[in-house]
Amino acid sequence: MRAFSALVFAIVYATTSLGAAVSQRSPHVEHERRSFSLENRGWRLARRMEPEAVLPLRIGLTQPNLESLEDVLMKVSHPESPSYGQHWTPHEIMDYFQPARETMDAVVDWLTSSGISKERLRLSKSRGWIEVTASVGEVEELLNTEYHVWEDGDGLERVGCDAYSVPEHVQPHVDIIKPTIHMGAHVRPPPNSYRKRSLSERATTTPTVQLGMPSSHNGPKTNGKKVDGSTTLGLADCDEFITPICLQTLYNIKTTERSGRNTFGVVEFTPQAFLQTDLDMFFHNFSATQVGQKPQLISIDGGVAQTQNQSFNFNGESDLDLEYAMTLTNPQPITLLQTGDLVEGAGFDNWLDAVDKSFCTFEGGDDPTQDGIYPDPLPGGFKGPESCGIIKPPNVVSVSYGQDEVTISAKSANRQCAEYGKISLAGTTVLYSSGDFGVAGFGGVCLDRLPNGTLIEDPNGAGSIFNPSFPGGCPFVTSVGATQVNPNSTVFEPEGACEQVIFSGGGFSNIFAMPSFQQSAVQTFLKEHPPPFSGAQFNNSGRSRGFPDLSANGANYVIAIDGEFNLVFGTSASAPTTASIITLINDARLNIGKGPVGFINPAIYSPVFAATFNDITQGGNQGCGTGGFTATKGWDPVTGLGTPNFEKLLALWLALP
Ligand SMILES: *[C@@H]1O[C@H](CO)[C@@H](O)[C@H](O)[C@H]1NC(C)=O
Ligand SMILES: *[C@@H]1O[C@H](CO)[C@@H](O)[C@H](O)[C@H]1NC(C)=O
Ligand SMILES: *[C@@H]1O[C@H](CO)[C@@H](O)[C@H](O)[C@H]1NC(C)=O
Ligand SMILES: *[C@@H]1O[C@H](CO)[C@@H](O)[C@H](O)[C@H]1NC(C)=O
Ligand SMILES: *[C@@H]1O[C@H](CO)[C@@H](O)[C@H](O)[C@H]1NC(C)=O
């Protein structure tokens, strides 16, 4: 999201004169305020920021046409649309969403009339961002705020403010400003104590996860059960041990002819890392011809597959994702989007920057090291250039990470969600896990509503309002929930919602409105199976985004980790399994000269696709002191539309243009 050219800027803004007078007249109005307390999330207020310290200020400009993003996506993604599959080029996307001239003028006038000379401003090629390196004193005056240094549990420092304002006449032109309440997207999960309490309530032996991990980690859980070295696992054992053959049978995955041109990306956040020895150990038992096969690592913002720290918490997610994605799609090469350096880690915007040139584009020919915010002014930061548009988005991207929706501002969530929509418009399918705590947030934390309507996470872990996840609740990603082979059942019997160790994340967003493609399915659920909760506990208006969209097995996965076989649980497993199925379908389409399926939500909710899912009608997703929602006939906020039947999906998607 960096990538700025002074040259372009100077040409575009040869003349601006109105600004000074206007902005002096216009009073500041509050633009954004953090809705949760950093202290409650394990942060410590370290000190007031020194006024002469320097901030890399980035001002996100309001983008036009976002209100029609869903419509244009429907045109290329709805199976009955005459332009199905006609994805846009990155250039078309950039043109359509680039901020209007008057938007840039208004922001530039404000900055220059506030004493920041035009020469200091940089403008991204996409015209999405204006950037200026400014002193804390300047920024505090500009935004009518105060900056503090915060320290997280690991002693990592971040800079931010609690709220900020902009002049009233500028406000419609400004989307978000960073770093402010966003603090670089590194919002931590709740402190361990909440997590431990809620997990022990469930009487599992699950160790806590997310220790020192990228903030927004939604890692798999283990029940601590080792897999006995003497077992030979097969189809008869799938209720206790999921191995690739179980998934292939459950979801009717058949081998197809390969195109050799397909791409499949798996995102991991450093210090999460896979171990090649683990992959090989897994392949040795479950896919012998793959021993020695490696993912293709793309390093984003200093991303490395570190090997110095090895434990379940460091290796669980990456080992799980890669072992199953690589085996289920073999011989498909897997692109590992390893995001963030060892010091800072990274947030979701970072991998988007790396694949999305319209989000983050360098002016052609410029030396990126001269244009941007690096070297990072913060101690210990990544010193290289930000990874910007370094790789074409893979046809499918699987991300098993998430955060509570309440921990991201609505503006930030909307901006990020729109980016998923844009890369979907270009033909990429983005899948996110829906969360592992049922209707509760990470660690079983639920929400309270303040008298003024603001939702906050209950600091004592006692709230009664459901706590949806993000980005799983963004309408432009495909949100994946978890199922299980019921105890003592076979893979030929219907699965239930996952109720072992984890509960499938699901519910209704407090930020995103219901997209048209799920309206009929979700409103039918609310009408025919009204949940026994009031509108005070979740948004039951039938106008908010329901999730997940679909689901896949997330219980008892056998993975090789740190040199032994363990069992893991989570929507973290469901996402790469579903992504693998979409990848195989894309490959079959590419093989007959068609394009990738791209954004799948409008298709999977359409009536013609109804028979391609195994409807899940058993189990629920308890949390917040309730039984949660219940899986029912048709879509439900536990397992979505159900689990995929590969062969049926393939037949439909091969027939589409
Ligand atoms: C893996 O294979 C070894 C033999 O090579 C066998 O002893 C072991 O039981 C297998 N483990 C699993 C989990 O299948
Ligand atoms: C990771 O390993 C390094 C080097 O051995 C050590 O200093 C650091 O504390 C470890 N981090 C964690 C979270 O264990
Ligand atoms: C709502 O009330 C809380 C607590 O009094 C306050 O911190 C917060 O800023 C208020 N939010 C808004 C949007 O007024
Ligand atoms: C599964 O079968 C075993 C052995 O027959 C039995 O002990 C166990 O209670 C059964 N579990 C369930 C959930 O039915
Ligand atoms: C429920 O969601 C809709 C759509 O986003 C929104 O308009 C409405 O205000 C929400 N209701 C409540 C009580 O938050």
C-alpha cells in the first residue's frame, strides 16, 4: 500500500488554491475511534510519543464505485449471468475504483494548508493513498489527537492513538488514516487467562495456542493425543483419525487430468512455519511419491519459514495446511505466501499488498526503496521495501487465520473486504476459516453493548452477545466452517457440525450487510428455524451477512508435527481442504481452455448448485453460555450450505463458460 511517486503527484497537482481558506473554516469531526480497550487485550501503555519522532502517515482516499462492487462481482460470478467467468484485468479494476480528482484535491488542500508542503506528499499510482512522513507533533495537530507507544505481551512496541478527527469538509474524502487506531493491524488475541478458562470449561486437554503468534491467528487445536505408531489408518478409522483418504471419500474427490498451469496459494504468517521434515514424514505415510516435495515460498515483507523455534504453536498451522493442501491436490505446486518478518509479523493487508497491484503499486521505473516508508522508523522493524504487487494472485488462496470482527474498525474492515472483492473480480477465490469458538470470539470471549450502542469484548469473559469473526464475515471471501465424522459413524454416513475440541465459527456480522446472493438461503433459515435468541444477542434482522458459506471436516486430522503424528482440530483444517477442492476444479477447467471459477459465493448459493452439497443437519456451535446455532436443513450459521461433493461441483463448473 506504499508506492508513491512524487513526479506524478506534482503533475496532477500543479494548481490547487482553494484549500487553505476552506479548511480553516471547517471544524474537525471525529473520524474513527477504537471500540475496545488495548489493556484488556494484554497491551501496556508505555509512554506518550515524543513530538519530534517521525510517523509514516498514510491517508486512504475514499474510493468510488464500491457500492457497486457486489453488482459487478455478480455479473462475472453468477452462473446465470451472460458474462459469467469474464473476469476483469487488474487495470480495469484500478480504473474503476481509483479515487476521484476532487477527493485528492480536498485532501491535498487540507494537508498543504496545514503547513505540510506539497513536495513532501507522495501519491500511489492507484491514487488510493497519499503518504507523508511527518513528525508526531505535526500529525497530532493535523488529526487533533495524541499518540502513545503501546507494548504488547512480548514487549513489542506499537504506536497509535485512541481516536482521531479530520476537518468536516475533508471527511467524505478520507477513508482511513494509518497509523492511528489501527496500529498496523496487529491486534492481539485476548489474554491467555480468558482463553485458558474457556478451554478448560470444555474439559479438553487442548493447550492454548496463539502464543507469540501473529496476532490474528486462528490456529488448529490439538487434543494432545499422539497417534500410535503401530496403527495402520484407513477408511474404517475416519471417525477417530482423518487422513487424506477419508477426505477424498467424504467429498467424492476423483482424479482428473491436469492442466499444468494452475496456481494455489496458502498464506502463513511468520513466525508460523512449516518443517520440511514434517512434510516428508507425512508424505512417507500418506502420499509416498511426494517425499521431498516443497512448497514454493514467496517471501512477503521479509517472510521466512523459520526453523529455530519449533513447537505445536509454531508449526501446527503451517504443517497442517501444507500437508493436506499438497496431498489433496498433488501434483499441483503450492505457492506458500509466507508473510511478515520475525520481528513484526504481519496483518492481512500485507498479503493483499503483495498480490494486489491496485492496492499497492509502485510507479513504473521508480526505485521503491526511495518512495516509501522504509526503513521503518519504529525500532526493530523490517528494513526492506514493502512487498507490493510482487506476485499475481493465485487462482485460489486459503487463509486459516482470523480475528474477532469487533477488534477491527468498520472502516478498516470495509476497506480490506473490498480488496477481497477486487481480487475476486480478477478471478481469485479467497477462502478463510470461520473461527473455532462457535458463536463466541477467540478464547470464548463474548460481547457487551455499552449504553451508547458500542459493542465491546467483555473484559471478564462474561458477555452474552455473540462475537463474529473477520475476515470470515466479509461477504467477498468464502467462509469455511467445520464438520466431523460423528463418533462410531463411517464416511458413508452424514457428518455433523464439529463438536470435538472446537466448535464451528458462525453467525451474523455486525459490520457487513447481507449480500444478495445469500438472501434467500439465510432468510429461509431465520424464518423456518428461528434461533432461540433475541436481537440483543445477534443481528437477527435478516439484513446482516451470515457465515460460514460452506464447511468441511475439521476434526481429528492426523498431521506430522515436530517429528510425531498428532491429532488436530479446527476450521484451520477445513479451509485448506475446501480450497484444495476448488483448486482441482479450476485445474479441470483450465485443462479444457476455461478460466478459474473466481468468486464462488453467488454460484454455490444459486438453486442449481443446491444438490452439490451434503447438507449438514446435526450439531451446533455453542458459545457465550448458549448452545449456539443449530445445523438445519438448508443453509445454517454453523455449517453454511454443507460440505462439498467434488464430482457434482465439477460437473456443474465444467459446464459453465
Ligand atoms: C507411518 O508408517 C510407519 C511405517 O513406515 C508405521 O509404522 C506407522 O504406524 C505409520 N503411522 C501412521 C500414523 O500411519
Ligand atoms: C525463539 O527462539 C529464539 C532463539 O532461540 C529465542 O530467543 C526466542 O525467545 C524464541 N521465541 C519464543 C516465543 O519461544
Ligand atoms: C460509547 O461509550 C464509551 C464508554 O462511555 C466510550 O468510551 C465511547 O467512546 C463511546 N462511543 C461513542 C461512539 O460515542
Ligand atoms: C462408540 O463405540 C464404542 C465401542 O462400541 C463405545 O464404547 C462408545 O460409547 C461409542 N461412542 C458413541 C459416541 O456412541
Ligand atoms: C443489523 O444489520 C443491518 C445490516 O447491516 C443493519 O442495518 C442494522 O443496523 C443492524 N442492526 C443492529 C441492531 O445492529
